Amino acid sequence: MKIGLIDVDSKIPNLALMKISAYHKAKGDEVKFYDPLLDKPDRVYASKIFDFTPDYQYWPDCEIIKGGSGYDLHTDLPPEVDNQYPDYDLYNCDYAIGFTTRGCIRRCPFCIVPEKEGPIRAVGDIYDFWRGQRQIKLLDNNLTALPAQMERICKQLIKEKVQVDFNQGLDIRLITDDMARLLAKVRLWKQIHFAFDDVQLEKSVREGIAILTKYMPASRLMFYVLIGFNSTPEEDLYRVEVLRGLGVDPFVMPYDKTDPYQRRFARWVNHKAIFKTVKWE
């Protein structure tokens, strides 16, 4: 069977497509990214992450299976596919990528994770998708919400001396001394990401940073700052300046990228040379 894959809008290698590729290659099928000018596949799998992304246009005349949150929040990979070791060769990907938990305890109104993945639960460990790569990109949505699982994963990372990117971030409201001690021993690929999405979280943000900076420099921390959802420009600036004052990097995420203010404010904060030398006013 000839299998075509379409990655509509992934920003990083698409884990679902890598598992689908591994599954079909194990069955002896021919698998490749679909080329509408050259290929005549028997089946095509398309993955779309964001619902605002324009859809793919050049569909072949064959069986088509669509998945991903950009199409549907309730379509999952079959267990026999989801349990596959990813086909990293599909993207020439030299790092490992995967989940050790699914779901989240929060119900943030701007987030699809609770509806898509449900309550938080452990689903495995790094050895399910890592085989000696120098770096791992963890996609867990709230690893901090399962302290025993977080301890297990951090100890695996420390033991294997592998660099990690907690790609979806950790929850500053749940950070404890034990977690901070472990995180200080983990080799980081990128800064540890947290979020300061509401000015009412200031107390938790300050307390969490105080715990973390007992064991690591503030430069290892970065905070996403959502703007344009339920905050005023004054609150946006206040949160950014609180983080600056605490010595950690803010990174602004505009809710509406078409809004001129949100675009300008994000550019000011996220362009570090400007942020460090020019006041917002």
C-alpha cells in the first residue's frame, strides 16, 4: 500500500505523523510526504494543528483520513499506532519528542487541552520515545500536576544526562522545593517555560520564582504572557515589568495577532535588544 502524509501546519515535527509512518513501514507499506504532482497514494493521512490555519487544497482521489486539533478535538490515534516508536527519519529529526502525561487539571478558557485530552494522567516515560538522542522535547501540558510522575521523569533525564525542553511549560502555581531541586539538576535544552496569563496570579508567580531561584539562576526561567484575551494594556505592561523586575524573561503571546496594539506590544517585549533599551512609552 502507498501511504501519503500531509503536514498542514506543524511548527515542530508532527508526532502523530511520525507514529503513523512507523506503523505503516512496519507493515511493509511505502510511506512518504504526499506530492500532488507526482504521487498516486492509496491512502492519505493529514494532520492539522491549528483551527485558524487554511486547509490543504490539493487532495488526491483516494481514502483520506484527517486528524489533529485543527480538524477535530475528539479523533485519537488507534492504540496500535499511538504505541509506536516514532519514525524520526520522516523529518530527519535528531532529537526525541513525546508525551509522558496527557491532560491537565486546569480549565483555562482559551485552552483546548481539557476538552481534547481530558483529566491528567501518566501515559509512559522517556524510554517510550527516546533511544539515546542528545535532546528531548517533552510535550506534556502540565507535568507539574502529577508530582510523582514529574519526579520519575526528572530522575530519568538526570540519569541519562539528556537535555530537555519542557515545550508546553510547567505550572508555576504547583512548584515545590522538591521539584525545584530536581529541575536544577536537569540539563536544559531551552529555558524552563511558565505562564503569567492573568494579573491575579502575581502572588503565585512571585512565590514560585522565589522557590526556583533558591536552586537555579533566574536566567533559566521564561514566562509566556498572554495579552488581548481578558487583560487591559495596563495589566499587560504591569505583568511584563513584574517579570523584568524579578530577573526572568517575559515572552508575549498575542491572542489576536491582527490587532495592531497586540502586535506592537509583542514585538517590543520579544525583541530583546529593543526591550532592554527602549521603554514602551
